[in-house]
Amino acid sequence: MVPPPEAETVTAAAAPLDFERLVAAVLPLDHYHRELEPLLPDLVRIVVLNDQLNGAFRRIAERAGFTEGGEIERAHLGDDAPAVHTFFEYVYFASPAFLSTVGEWPLGGVRG
């Protein structure tokens, strides 16, 4: 006996991607991770709002099976590795941690 259409099981919508967990999982794979860890909320905000980065992180999550509990490994970065590294590198060189090492932080301070 075939169940009526209204009794068919409807699959639940996929859980939304937890970008905070995802970015936190990808960050340790990058050279600048220690300096960028304090900026995690800002990194997440940028990844969510930037179409290119958002797509890259979604593809990484898909490759890793991240939403199903998979862990991120360097191989999961795939073709998105250069974009992710460039993003982290850019934020690092614009960060207070780096700028203070070259006498540019705090802003408006006297150069050494």
C-alpha cells in the first residue's frame, strides 16, 4: 500500500553552517593563526559578508563533511587555499599586532 502524498516524509532543511566554528577550524592551518585568533569575530563577520570568501569557506566545509562533524584538514582547502591564505595574510598585515611592530599602532602615534 502506497502512503498518501501528505504522509510522505519530508527531509528537514540542512542545518545552517556555523561559520564561527568553521573559521576557527580553518585558522590553525594558516601561518598567521596565533596573531589572528583574537580577531576571530571580525574574521567570521568578513567571511559571512564577503561573497568570495563565503563561497570558499562553504566549499571547504563541503569537502570536509564539516556539517556532519568532519574535521578540516589542509587537503580540504583545495583550490580555495590561496584565497583563504591571502585573506588571513591581508588581515594580519592590517592588524594591530603587526602594525605595532612597525611603529604604526596605535593610530596617530608618533613613529619611532
